[in-house]
Amino acid sequence: MANNIGFGKIYDSTWWGNGVTDNSISWGIIYKDLAGSDDFIITVKTDNAGTSADTQFTIPTRTVGITQAFLYDIETSDGQSITGLTGNHTITFPSEGEYEVRISGSFPYMYFADGGDKLKMLDIKNFGIYALGSTSQVRAFYGCSNMVISATDSGNFGNVTNFFAAWVGCLSLTSFPLIDTSSGTDFQSAWFGCSSLTSFPLLDTSSGSTFAVAWDGCSSLDSFPSNAFDTNIAANYGNAFRTTNLTTQSIDDILVSLNTSGVSNGTFTQSGGQAPSATGETAIDSLVGKGWTITVTGGYTPPTFSLDFDTIADDFTFTRNSFATRVNESGLIETVSSDIPRIDYSTGEAAFLLEPQSTNLLPYSEDFSNSYWNKGGDTAIVGGYLAPDGTNSAYKVSGTTSVLQVSGVTNTTDTRSIYARTVSGSGELNLCSFNGNTNNLFTITEDWQRFEVNEAITTGAETFYAVDFRGTSSLNEVILWGAQLEQLPYATSYIPTNGSIVTRAAESCVKYNLSTDGIFGGKVGTLFLHTTDMAVVGTSLNPLIPFRLYRQSGDAYRFYYDTDASFIGSSIDLSNNGGELKMAFSISETGVEIYVNGSLHVSYTYVNPMPSDLENWVWSTETKYKERVKDFKVYDKVLTDEELIELTTI
């Protein structure tokens, strides 16, 4: 009786009683389970096309790229046992068909290289000892188009450095096992043309130096793991994902992971499948800023320049002739030296803060015990409380008929602000102005908050009331810090004082030579600005040369083109979206299209052509404007309408 019943199968006593009286079935082999086996186990089909006969299968070996010599034994499912093999070997079976082959001993490298009996390989059922003593798997299973890998073990690939073309053209693979690739340096073409591969595991490829064409032609590959390249050192991903079917999530994950790696000056190519989302595009922008060349499905055009908070001082010419303050990542107010850009986290999200000159007209912004502050009624003051800057400089002020005030310092249109929190609980309290006004009753909690009054004061306009416990207030104590009075219609960042008034200088930030440096396309290109908390005092601001954003009235603004002294389009109301704007200037030889917050705001044809190339982008707060810049990009070409809509949609 022939033993074609297969390894690893379990047979019950009824089967054994059916006329089997001898050991022709090879007892020991039947009871070898695949789980935990050290054998390299494959399934072959002898009558598929190959270089051996229809009843044969040739095991191909290679001695290049091994550190351990071949010395292996074979057991086959038809009962053959062959020992002491040291190289290639052809097995002859009794008839055509499918057979399982077990290889034990030392077997570091199977080498088809798109030839031999590549089409006879059907399955790798267990890796076992395979690849132990191997440093190379170059072209190992190249061309095994009928082969799947059902093995669930990881094999012995830990010392393999070269996986070049190892699985090229394995057309039947739908998934790939989680093997140890941590030592691999060359993954070029490793899975090229595996057209049935739909997903991929999270392999350790951190030592890889090239992934060129690695998954090229994997036309069914739609799922790829996140964080796959986080710790990689490679810069070459040229055509790595060409002709794939990646989902948006997968291509986003790949791009984000490449950006996380921190590698510069790389190349990456994807085609087929879906385009990246805004998440992936943001990663592309960052990669391009690091010198990468990126090509993705959908033809996303990366900017030639992107605002990077870490390199503002290097990328722009920035000036501010005084210190200033910001809220740092820990939520604490800190001082920033002159001419240092401020990345501010006062809203919890990073932004490049730009503000006009402003003066705190209160000479003692923190020391409420100073006689400068008038204490009326039953006012009591105790110092030593933790303040928003992390020092113990805050004061507890208490009373029921008390006020803490300074007279004769302000008028009806100045902006008043102060930081306040309760000792415990919450309640309502009048801050910054007389309790009889209607715009100064605030809800105070145990968390530090900054409170602002910037509307007309009808009663007690010349007096700054840090706190007024009279009237409808429900609290009789509060902790205060950082009083500020400034002659602007809005509050700016905190300006600390201690004995005299202090002025924070205006800020200027310029990006020179846009066209000369090849960032902008001369007279043609696109500029993008994402800004929040924008507000303007005075007649105009000048964020863009030769364009101006011009104040029309109230919170409405218009664009202005310097060359022919013509207004461009209707006004933009900054009161919408909390002063948040995503603006794109699409500039051609004949005119300008301006997109604002996801739609075309105006299309303008020049009366006179632009006299010269566009060179400079200028933020200058001399014109009394402020904003929190979240993003700024430059493109050296005119973007499509679809791209402009996507770019500016909030």
C-alpha cells in the first residue's frame, strides 16, 4: 500500500482497522505534526512544467551567500528517505502528482532564479531549518508563480542581509508570513510582481538600505501596515509601490511612517490604488521639505516651500526689537528673547504668533500688593500663589464690598485683560471694569483663564478694576495675575511689568527671493496661507507683495493689487470661523484667482501685467495686525481648481 496519505494527518482506530496489517504506511512519519517541526516542508506537483521529468522534482541549491554548508536529509510522502545530501538533488517519484517533501539537517538556501522546477513548487508548509546559515536569499523563489506559503513559523532568516528579488513573480501569494528580516539591507525587487498579494505583515526592515521596486507590480496589494518604516534608514523607495492598489489609509500610513523615520533626500513612488488624504499630503509636504522626491496616485503637487516651526529663524528674516511672551507646550507662559520667533500653544495647538507693537499701561501687572493698586472696602490680599508662568507670584484677593483698582489710566476703547481662577469651585465675578457694566461678568473656575474686555465701557471708563466684588458677583475671593491694559481693540500676548510700563515691539517676518531661489515660478505660481485669530487695526496690512489685504470696514477685508491700484474682489468677513482663513493666491501671467475657505472668492484679470517676478512674502505687524499662522506654502505652478478647493477647505 503506497503512502500518499500526507504528513501531519490524524487517523482514528476505525481507519487503522481497515485491512492495514503492516508498516508500509511509515508510522513515524504519519505522527510528525507540522506544529513546532524543525523540518523544511514543501509541496510539489511533478507534472507541472519544469526542467525535470513529469515524475521528478529537482531541489536547487546555491553555495554563494551561506555560512553553513549543505548537509541535509529528505523524507517524502511516498515513503522515500534520502540522507547525506550536499547540493542539488532530483527526486524521482513513482507517478505524476502532488507530494510532500521534508528536508532536515542543514539547508540554508533554495535557489530557483526564475528557472528549473519553479512551476512545480506549490506550497511552503513549514520553514523550520530553512535559511539557517544563510546571508543571502537573492532570487531564491524567483518565478515560483504557483507557490503559496501556508507556513506559520518564522524560519531562520535572522542573519539574511540580501533579499534582492527573493520572491519575484510569486503570482499565487495572497499574503506573506511574518519572518525575521531585521538584518536585511537589500530589499530591491523582493516582492516584485506578486500580483495576488493583498496584504503585508509588519516586518522589521529597519536595516534596509534600498526598497527600489520592492512591491512594484503587486497589483492587488491594498493593505499595508502602519509604522512600517518608522525606524528605517533607507532613502531609496523608487517605484517601490508602483502599480499597487493601496487604500488611502495605507498610503497615508506609509507616507507618515517615512516622515517619522527622519531620513532626508529620498525617493518614493506610488501608482495605482487611491490617492493620499490630507494626512498623507501633510507628510509629503514635510518629506519634500527634507529633500525627498515624491510621486503618488492622484498627482498631488507638493509645495516647493512649507512653513516649518522648527526652522523659521533659518527660513525667514525675522525681527522683533524686544522680548515677548508665549505659552509653551507645557501650558506655561514664558519669556522669549528679542528677534526669536514665537511658536505659541495658548489654544493647545502650535501656531506661529505675529503681533503688532503694544504697551502694557499698567506698571505693576503682577504685584497687586503695591500701593499703585487702590484697595477699597474690605479688600484683603495674600501673595504666594502659583501663577500661569509657574512661579508663586499670583495673589489671592478677597472681600465682599471690596475693589482692586487703578484710576485715571484708561478710556472707553482700551482693551483690558487679566488672568483669574478660583480658590475652589466656580462662580461669577466682575473683572477689568466697574460692576455696573454689562460686559464684564465672567464665570471663574479652578483653572487659570484669561479674561478680556474690549468693548466700550459705559461706566467708570477711566478706571481699571482688576476685580469688583460688588454688584452681582457670587464669589468673595479670587486668585489674580497678569493684568494688562493696551490701546488696541483686542488683547495681545501678556506683557509683564514691574515698576514701569513696558512696550513689546512689532514683528516682521520676510521670505525673500521666492522666484530667484526657484520656490515660486517667476510670475506664475500659488501661495497658500492658513491663519487664525486674525485681526487688524488701521487701514491695511501687507502679508503679500505685490498684494495687500486691505481693511474695508469693521471685520471686512479686501484684496488690493499695487501695480494698477485696483481692488481685487469683494470683502472677506474675518468674524466668520473665529477669524480663521485658508487663503490661496493662484497667480498666472494674466491674473489672479483667490480661493478662501474652500471656494473661489474672486477671479481677477490684470489691468496692467505684473511688472516683475514675485519675490517676497512679507508679514509686517507695523500696520497693527495680529494672527496665528498655522501654515504657509509656496508652489511653483498654478494649481487646478480642484486642488485649490481641497487646499483651502476648513
